[in-house]
Amino acid sequence: MCGIVGYVGKRDSLDFLMSGLRRLEYRGYDSAGVALHDATQVYKCRSVGRIADLATALEKQPGIAGTLGIGHTRWATHGPATEPNAHPHVGGDNLVTLVHNGVIENFQILKEELIAKGYHFQSDTDSEVIAHLIAEGLKNASPSETDRYSHYLTAVQQAVAKLRGTYGLAILFKDEPELLIAARFGSPLVIGVGRGEHFVASDASPLAGHTDRIVYLADHQIAMLTPDSMTVTHREQGRVRLDVQPLEVGEDQVSLEGFDHYMLKEIYEQPEALKNAIRGRLDEENATAIFGGLNLTPQQLRSVNRIILTGCGTSWHSALVGEYLLEEFARIPVEVEYASELRYRNPPLESDTIVFGITQSGETADTLAALREMKRKGHRTLALCNVVGSSIAQNADGGVYLHAGPEIGVASTKAYTSQCIVLALLTLYFGRLRHLSFEAGKQMIEEIKRVPGAVQEALSCDQQIRQVAAKYQSATNVLYLGRQYNFPTALEGALKLKEISYIHAEGYPAAEMKHGPIALVDEHTPSVFIIPRGTVYDKVMSNMEEVHARGGPIIAITSHDDNRITEIAEDVIRIPEVPEFLQPIVSVVPLQLLSYHIALARGCDVDKPRNLAKSVTVE
């Protein structure tokens, strides 16, 4: 979950480190720190709290500077949020300074071995073990005649070989003011390639505006960076050829651009994000969709008789939408699994099963582990994610990118709607390979093309939502109810409210109300009904009547005028009418706005909710 930045070059590194850490705040953290090498010594500054607290601490150390530096935001795992546990950590007699993202599972055994050798620990973290291991390796390594840095690489290689777990590392050394080493396994690192300088970051967002060329490190790779050189070495392959790619994230994409919060900005970016997800993927001549990255032939896909969709949180909800889609239109049996459960289960899966891992970041630890386990058992694995070069994108056999652009707000919004539209496109593709007629495919294409405009229209309810939010900001419990395609949307709406406003909320199939949750209904518990026109419209109306009869206030999300709804519901929010299979993409918009405005009214930190992180890279 933590954020890493690093710089080696000709300029003072502190400005980049601090701006980079601010761009990584969305990942979730409770402390932060930097270390800078000024060619004579390494300066370190750490603080508990926000980046603003670190900036205040730095003001008390005037003159701290250096053309080599590393920075870190920590989300506590081993040890509480205290200054001694904040990164960077040092190893040996301050020979090694590093920052670490990930979890070292065997750190206690390694720590005991190092203590027996005379090393002293200043923190409760697993990360400090790595610094001491590298310092120990330097005792027995010496530079070669042709490479002054070879012994540093050797020491790092020997240290990471002893680790069991995940790591993204940025490392500097007291005796080398122009050397920065980055290493990764299971935790993302991106190298920015500049002119006379190199950058390191946990993702591409801190690099925007500083370089337009990047290298994604793969697992078991170690990068040796100086101002004028970069070499990458793999544990088994030795030195590898650099795959330099263009940086596709613009500085405008990681700025607020006039919005008060990233979450609101990303809610309003959804029409464009949906256009990007659709662009180039519709084959109107053949009434189907086009995907270039599945790495499976049409014949192989026709032989698929079962699909597993797995993810966590919001991605799990979009997977539920995918289940409805694929089973209705492609006629393929689908199972939706929590990735955190699937990785430890041993379900009987036939050889003609494929597994889709759905994740915004491409770094979700449970989803990555689940895909690896399924791949180990011989099943084809495909990724549906938003981040190019991410761990899951690298590990899966193939996949589809969302092209939604950076999502910085912790509460996912545009990734959810982009995932749903891509799943609709995949459904069209699979359906046309099987039983879906040409005319049905053409009709789906026309309806999919209208979705961005419908979402744009749905955003016009923002002002009305603000008024509704003001009315219910003091609620302690909220129920979200929908049926069929809108049941996953009810779950997603409840999750959004929980995440950023800290109000307890439950999502349920509307018909399940009378099987328990209706006991919660009273005049203080609002129920949000998602009731656009569709095949179960009258059934959901009956469920609304049940809540109304018990005095529960009702917020109705509907697509048309119906006197019955206006008579029952205290607040009616209208959205554009779209076919049922696309309703989740449109009906979720007012729910996102409702969560946002309630959280704002309650004084919550919308973009950085407590205890949460954007990229959950620990189990």
C-alpha cells in the first residue's frame, strides 16, 4: 500500500520527492519520510501523519538537500504508526538507507539471526531487516576491477534471495552519492528515464511532468541507477534489455483541475472514461467487439465452458454485473469469487475454465495470488485492469485494459463503470462467438454507444443529490436495495457510503428485505431503492411498499415518471433510461454523488478515508 519515490541526478531531489509523495497520498498512509545524500552524508527526516507534517518537520532542518534521495509513505503493518517505524530505515553503521513497500513474512527469523550477529534494531518493522541484510552482504563483497558498483548489486541480490514475501525497494548507500538501486517482487516500481537523471516511483503518477519515458520493473528485477546510466538485472536471466515505454499519464490527469476532490473529478470523468474503454473495440460490420490482448484464438474461446470472475471490493461488484451479462447473452456459466477466498480454496475446475482477475490497480495482492494459484493449476488467466505494466498485467496470460486514466480517489468510481462497460463488450464478443445473432449484436452495439451520453445526463442530478445528502447526513444506517442487474449496484452504493462517510450501510436484493433486514427499518433508517424500468419493476415497487408501510424514508433512483413512486418516496432522483444490462453503469452515478456529498457534509476526508488504501498490496 505504501508509496515510494526516488531520484538520482544533477538537481536537488527534495522538490521531486515531496511532490511525488503528495501524488501518492491516495495509496493510503499514516507516516512519511525522506532521506537525501549530499555527497558527504545522508540526511533523514521522518514524521507521523500527513505529508504536511513531514514538510513541517523538514522546515526544522534547514539546508537539508541532496542530488540523491528517496521518500516513502507508510501504511502500518508491522508496528504502529510511530516515527521510529516510519521509513526510511538504515542498515549497519548507516551504510544502507532504504524504503520498502510490501510484507516480509519471514522477517522474525531473519531478525533473530541478525541480532545474533550483533545488529541492533530501532523499529518494529519487517523492513529494517532488509537494510541490515544488505549491510551484512556488503561486509563480504568487494567491487570488481571493471565495475565499481558490482558489490552493491551482489549485496542486494543476496539479501532479497533470503526474503519470503513481497517487496518494492529503493536503496541508497553512504559511500556512493550517485547510486540508487531499485528492486521489486510483487510490489510495483516504475523507473522514469530522464536526461542526466533517473526517477523511481510506485506508479507513474509522480513522474508526470518530469519525464515522458518509463520502464516498468518486473518481478525479480533489480535496477542500478546513476544520473547517466541504468542497468536492469534479473535473478535468473542476468542483465536484461530495457523496455522503455512512453509515459501516457499527463500532468493534468493527476491534478484536481478545479475540482475540490479527486473523487468528484473522477465521477465527472466517467463519460470520457467510458468512451476510452469503448474506443476501437466495436466491430459494427460483424456486430461484435474487438480485443487484441486476450491471447486466445476464437476456437479456444469457443471451447470455454466456464468462467470464473474474481476480484475484491468494487471489482467484485463489477464481476457480479459480469455474471449477469455473460450468462444472459453469452450463455456461459459464470462464478464470481472473492479473490481472498479463492486463493485458499481448492474448487474443482474443468480444463475448459478461464479465470478473469478484475482489479483497478493491477496490484491487489489477493487477486494476484488467486490468479497465480489458478495458473499453477493449469487454467488460462486473464486480467481486466487499469494500469499498464502492473503485476497482474504481467502475470496473466492475457487481458484487457480499461483506459480509464489514473484513479486517485480511494473510493473507486470511474473504474467501476469502466469495468462494467468492458464486461459488456466481452459479453458481446463471447456471445457472437456462440449463440448471439447478428441483429442482437448490432442492437447491443447501438445501446453501448449511447452509454457515455446517458452517464453525462445522469450527472445533472448533482444539485438535487446535495439537498438529499443534507437531509440524511446524520443517518447511522442506510439500506440499498435493487434486483437483478441493479443488485450489484446496491452493493456498490452501500460500499461507497461506508468507505468515505463511515455510515453503516447494507446492500441487498430488494426481495430479500423480508428475510431479515426489514427488522432494521424505522423512521431514522433511509432505504435507497434502485428502480429503473425493467422486467422486475413491479416486484421492486412491492418491496418499496413494504418499507413505506413501516415508516422508513425512501430515496428512489428511477428512470421515468410514475405516480406510485412519487407517492411513496420522500426523494425521487431520475436517471436516463437505458436497457437493463447497462443500468448498473448509469444508476450508480447518483449513488456515487450521494456518498460524496454526505461525506462532505459530515466533514470527512473524501479522498483519503481512514484506514483505507487505494492499492491493497498486503493480505
